[in-house]
Amino acid sequence: MSDTAITADTPVDTAAEKPVDTAGEKPAATPERSPAEAAPAPAAGIGVLLVNLGTPDAANAESVRRYLREFLADRRVIEQTGFVWQLVLNGIILPFRPRRKARDYAKIWNREKDESPLKTITRAQAEKLTPLLEPLGPHIAVDWAMRYGNPSIAARLTILAAQGCERILLVPLYPQYAAATTASVCDAAFRVLIRMRKQPALRVCPPYFDEPAYIEAVASTTEAELARLPFKPDVILASYHGMPKAYVDKGDPYYAQCAATTRLLRERLKLDEDKLRMTFQSRFGRAAWLQPYTDKTVRQLAKQGVQNLVVITPGFSADCLETLEEIAVENAHIFKRAGGKNFAHIPCLNDSDAGMDAIRTVVLRELRGWASTP
């Protein structure tokens, strides 16, 4: 779901949010042509905008600091923005955290393209979706954006509208809904529309946590990757991005949707609750988060004698810092240091055939009435 963590403590007041001025937004280090720029849509076209959470422009402290500042300014993410939070943010987090996170990003950075894997994969998803939608006609333009960082939602929506897309399908690439992710994407898109005299019609793809094509994609990918491993797992963890428990107490459906996804995966893979367990990672701060925690579960399993552990991350549509570094590196180290032997992280769906089939299925479903879908 993200390249960083979610935290907050008080209700969000979106009415109090001010429109974001993107005029001073830092452009990407290397300008790139998006699918929409490469293939302009004709008049009365339809745009499809894939959106993931975001990433810094470079694996250095300055870029990470700029990214964190934007991320942590979102009141969907940090609901308590009073004096104490400002002291913590400006006195502790922004001065010190970017250096450590920059080192983590450097471990996974795509050196060839000089960008994070999340950006590489999201671009590939958009590029591969384009030919999958060609049967609908030449009036479909596919593009991609990041909620935080570049390319921004504001920039990409503006491009699609300028190219004649009078209808735009917004696709948050979060299988499970959370106000801090899906709703934040909507907030950003709506702020763009506020400034437009001629607004395109906008649809938002709902969460697809129980979509059969998505469940089948995760399950079949898991089966294929398990078959390649030199060991058989004693336990499989389904690790989802964490969230403050208070958010769920206030009505966020995230936990219930994660539980539903896990239940459907158990049914499809024919595994019981002891074999496939749900956990939550990436907690941040002192508040209680959704439990059980992934890192503590990994350590506990090793101490209980579990020797072979596999982790899947069905809440992430693309591999990112939280999967490639936090799970594949940090939690592998925790497991082996506590006495475990074999550890494997199974990649996200990314732009695999199974992953693209899931995205295609969801997009075609949501385009009904706008385009002649199969």
C-alpha cells in the first residue's frame, strides 16, 4: 500500500482542509512521457488513472524529507495536527528519520532507472493495461500517478483533461479501503476538479478486497512461488500495512476487509487459521495499532520452534519499501536471529500476468456504461 507509515489519533475534518497549491511542486528529476502523453486521447475520450501511494524522487535524505513532509501533512494520515505533533514532526521526525529511511531506500533502489521499485512497477502496470483495454477502442487513455511525490495526481489529471478525456476512472491501487489511502486519493483528485471550469466526469474504483480475480491472482501466485521454494513453510503470514486501532474504532472498514481477503485466501488455498495467519506491519508511534503485529509474530513463531516461514503481502499491489526491505530484509533477520531457519517473502502481484488480469477485471467492471466492455 505505501512507501511509509500511517498514523494519527483524532477525527479528520476534511472540510477544514485547504486546497493544495501544486504550482510549486518539485518536478521529477528526469521528465518522462506517460502513456497518456505518448498517446493522446481523442475528444470525448475516457481516461483511466492508476494511483499508488508514493515515493521520494531520490534515495537521499533531502528527497525523503520532502516526501515525508508532504505525506505527514495529509490530515487523512495524521489526524492530530496540534502543537505536540508539530514539535514531534519538526523536531524529531523530519530532522532525523529521513537519513535512516534514505539508507533503506538505497538498498532497494532501481539503479538503472534511478527510481524506487514502486514507481517502476506502477508505470509498468499502466503500460501493460493500455493494450489490454484496446478492444474498447482508441478513445481510452491510461496513465499513472502517485498520491505523494511525482508524478502527482494533479499533474496527470490535468493532462488527461487537456487531451480531451471527458470521463476519468480513478483507480486507487489499494485492494482494501482505508481513509488514509483510498479517501486521500479522492481528496487530491477533488481538489484538482475544484480549480477546473470544465470538469471531466469522475468515477472512483471501489476496493477490490473480495474480487474473485484478485483472490485468484494472489492465490495462484502464492502457489507458484511456493512450488519454487527449496522448503515447505510451516506457517504462512498474510501481512497487511498497519493502522492505528483508533481508526477502525471510528468506523474505518480496513480491518474487516483485510480479514475478508485472508478468509477468502484460506478457502482458495485450503489452509486453516493456524497455517495462514493475518498480521499487520509498519506501525509507527506509541498509539495502539491493529494486531497481531508482524514483527512480533515472526519472532514469536521462531521462538516456538517454527523453522520455515513464508510471508505474503496481499494488501500491496506493488513491491515497495515495506515489502522489499521491511519484510524481505528486516523480518527475515528477526526470524533467523530468534532461531528460525528458512524465510521467504513472496513478491506482490506487481505487473505479472495474474496481477494485470486482476487490474483489467476491476477496470472493465467500473467502465461499464462508459465503454462497451466485453
